[in-house]
Amino acid sequence: MKRIFITFILISSNIFSQALIPNPPEVSASSYLLLDAKTLTVISSSKADQSTGLASITKIMTTYVVADQISKGFISLDTLVDISVACWKMEGSKMFIREGTKVSVSDLLKGIIIQSGNDASCALAEKIAGSQSAFADLMNNYAEQLDLLDTNFVNPTGLPDVNHYSTANDIAKLSIRLIEDFPNSYDLFKEKEFTFNNIRQLNRNSLLWQDDSIDGIKTGHTKASGYCLVASAKRGDMRLIAVILNSNSEKTRLQDSRRLLDYGFRFFKTKKILDQYQEVTSVDVWAGTEEKLILGPSLDIYLTLTKPQFKNLEIVASKNLGIKAPVMKDQIVDSLDVVIEGKIHSSYDLVAVSNISSKGFIMSSFEALAFYVYSFFMQDEIN
């Protein structure tokens, strides 16, 4: 699996003011975050790096670990899990499994995601790692790999513990990785109900009934952690993640999540401005089998901006004097700046989009010398 280190981009308030849009809605939670899942652009936040309890938001990581264990073949959806007395007696929310029975991984996963079952979380933790504490150690190993630097897990359920905590930033990172890495498991988060043992329970995320664009993710509540909600919505090609931690009521966490999501979709847009390897510029090639080298970005480039800002966007490539062959595809040669209203918004590498071999030794040496002489005099002119 390719490892991607996530860095959030914070849009400056000066850019907001130039675009003449309202301020983000006020949020009552002690910490919150609204960002675009594709570009990782933070649209609004407050104390997003502040540690707080998680309650059942924890189960996003529990789900991630289970999904990854399935993908690696250690268990399957059809695997039957023996239900222990400890899991049967778990406090808090339940899917109502019974001690001494066998339940499939598929049903337990639904019990975790849809019914927020602590008993289901306990059962899968015991199956995968042998105990809840061993599973928590595994969760922390995953957190380290996912670069969740301000997170620590003590259990798979979210039951209160002073050493069980995370931040809005880390929870957003984790949520994005779950959506991208395990889309089939993520699909369960939009399921509105699940019946097990003839007991029908509704998904605790009531936003699923309020807005069809919302397809997850997880609620949580304990006295210590307050009311928490991670909501994800996709409209067109744009996906936003809203993280609400330690709100004062179920009503306010729902209202604040809706307001943040509606604000983001109304005033912002995420758009691909360049395709991977799309020609941006070209440079001269010295001592090569080709005279010109086309340069483009190594990845698709997306931006999240206020809608008027796309009209004032410029792409400016720096002027490279040339390059000596051989050149390898994906070799960094130059850079480009995205300029909005006269200010640099972001910068990206430009790479070679193809290989170019060098000429024979004699011609290559002659042209290489000419290139260095040319570069020397051109640098003098530039300086």
C-alpha cells in the first residue's frame, strides 16, 4: 500500500475576505474541523489539534483495523467468531450478541458500524488480537503507520479512559484513509438500520435521514467526551469531512455538522486544474536524442477554492534554461506556481513526462560543453 503523509492546507482569512463570502458558521463544540477530503484544504477549524476523548468515534479505527485484517487474509467476512462472556457483558451500546454463540465477522462489522455495538467491537478485538488490550496495541501500531501523532487508544470501544484520546486533525486523517483504502467497508456507514437477533436498530447518525449526500461516518457520546460526530458528505466530485468533538448536546452536534457542510459546499469548490503529466511547459535538451522535453505534474492537481477564485487563477512555470541528457521520466526538472489575485497560493514540481537518451559520446560531450557555456552566460544575463 502506498504511504501518503497528509498535510492539511489552511486557507488564509485574507483570501476569504477578497472573495467576499460570509464567515464560517459558529460552532459550539470545544474543537472542530471542516476540510476537503481530496485536497486536505481546511475550510474552517478551531482547536483541531487539541486532545480530547473520543467515545464511539473510536470505532472508525476499530473498523479500519478489521478491514485491513480482512484485506490481508487473516480473517474473512464469513469467519465465525466465538462470543465470550466478557463481550456479552459489555456495557454501553450493544448489538445484543449472546455468550456461547458464533457470529460472523460480517454481522459483527455491521454491529460496530450501524449499531455502534461495544459487544461487537469486543468480539472482533478478541478474535483478531486475543484480547481487547492487545487489539488496542494493534490500533496504536496502525495509528503510527497512518501518522496519527496525537492519538492513543486503550480499547476498541471508546469507553472512557484518560489515556484514550485523539484530535479533530487525526480523526479527519483516519476517516479519509478509511474512505480511500476500504471503500467496501466504508459503504456500511451509510446503512440506516440493521436487524440482529430479531432486534431492529437504527443507525445513530441521524444525518443520514436529513441529507442524501451524507454517507457517514460515526457518532459518539460519553459524559467525559461530550457529544461527538464525524460526518462525511459528497456532492458531485467534492467530498467534505466535518469533525465535531465535545459538543454539549445531540442537537447541537447535528446542527453544527449540517451548517459546516452546507457552508463548505455552498461557497467552495474542488476542481482538478491539471492532469498527471499534462504538458505545462517544455525545455531544451542538450546532448539528447530529442531537442525538447515536455514537463508536467507528477500527479493530478486539485484545488479547493472559493468559487470566484477559479476565475482569477494563473499557472506560472519557472523558466528553466535547459537540461542535459539523459533524462528519466518523473525526474524533477522545474516547478510551477498557482497564482491567485497576484499571490502564490501553492507550488508543485514539474517532472519529465518521458525518457530521453543521450547521443553518442563525441556529440554528447560537445553539446554538454556548449550547454555549460550557454548556461554560464545566460545566468550572467539573468543576474
